[in-house]
Amino acid sequence: DTAVSQTPKYLVTQMGNDKSIKCEQNLGHDTMYWYKQDSKKFLKIMFSYNNKELIINETVPNRFSPKSPDKAHLNLHINSLELGDSAVYFCASSPMTNTEAFFGQGTRLTVV
Amino acid sequence: GNSVTQMEGPVTLSEEAFLTINCTYTATGYPSLFWYVQYPGEGLQLLLKATKADDKGSNKGFEATYRKETTSFHLEKGSVQVSDSAVYFCALTLSSNTGKLIFGQGTTLQVKP
């Protein structure tokens, strides 16, 4: 029943590792996003896909690579993890631009 | 550029007190405005929205009016409950910016019994 679901909810890993976060939405939306929430709760867009096509890439390091196999899924792969990557990552979707987005529960990534 | 500014928190209130959380924005064009709420350990939930000037969004006793002349979208509630304790985010989106939400820094509300 969950509209936007992310896995895993918690991820603890060592520096230098590669990890992925998966996101799926069952709302039939065309647009999906990744947002990053830092330790001060500030939220910032990372990527946006519309119908599997990348439309926003907000100066995110190349170590972050989104992949959208179909319009219901948007995964985030992170190479060579660094301490500064520790944050909560939120997936979201929206039916079109200029409308509200629906968020997943978040993935708390801790790099040690 | 486009931005959202919220009042600094934390805001601490007693139960049944009146709540105002200020939000002002800067935008090139005509944004849609939103308030999201994040309860501890959870994701963001849409609380209310307004898509054009003078619209009032409302939900669960919360209200906010889109004021173009003051570029504001202040959140209000007449009587807060302990269960309203959360982080509140004001946000905007523009049709010209491919739908991304631009968030304020968030305001933590703590309601004491």
C-alpha cells in the first residue's frame, strides 16, 4: 500500500565502500526525485527523472549515480563513500511539475 | 535566485497555544507554495498547499494564505497539541524549474503538555 517506498531504511557502511538505495512508487507518477537532508535538517534536491530521463542534476559529485529502469523506480548508487555522505536520503515522486511531491520514509546513511 | 526563508527554531509552546511559523519566499515567476511536516524518524508529509495568490491552504487545523504582496506563506494553528511536535518545512516549486522543491531550513516545534 505504501506510495513511495525506499530500501533500506538504515545503512551503515565503511568509507570507500559502494552502496545502493532503491526507490519504488506505485502512484503512477512520471517524475521522481532524490533529495538529501543534512544533519541540520536542510533538504536539497540532488536528481530528478521524468519518464526515465534525467532532467535535474544539481552539482552532485560523480560518485553519485541515479538509475531509472522504468518510471516507477529510481535507484541511487554511491561509489567510494565518504564521511560527508552521511545524511538522510529521500526519494519522492510527483505527477507533474509545479505540484506537490510525495516522499518516501528516507534512508539514513551513516559512513564510518 | 529562488529561495525560502523560515523563522528560526526551535519554537516551544504549551498545549492549546496559538502557533505561527513565518515563511517568506523569493521567486522569479509564480510559485506554488507548500508546508510539509516531518515527525520524528519519519519522512515528509504534505500538510497543505496553495497554488496562486490569495489561496488559503488548510488541513488538520493548520492554515496558510498565499500573500503575493508580502511574498509570504505563514503557517498558523489556533490550538496546538503535543502530537503536533515535529519539524515544519515551507517550500516552493515553479513550473519553470522542472518541479524541484526548494525548501526553507525547517522549524522545529515542540509542544509541552
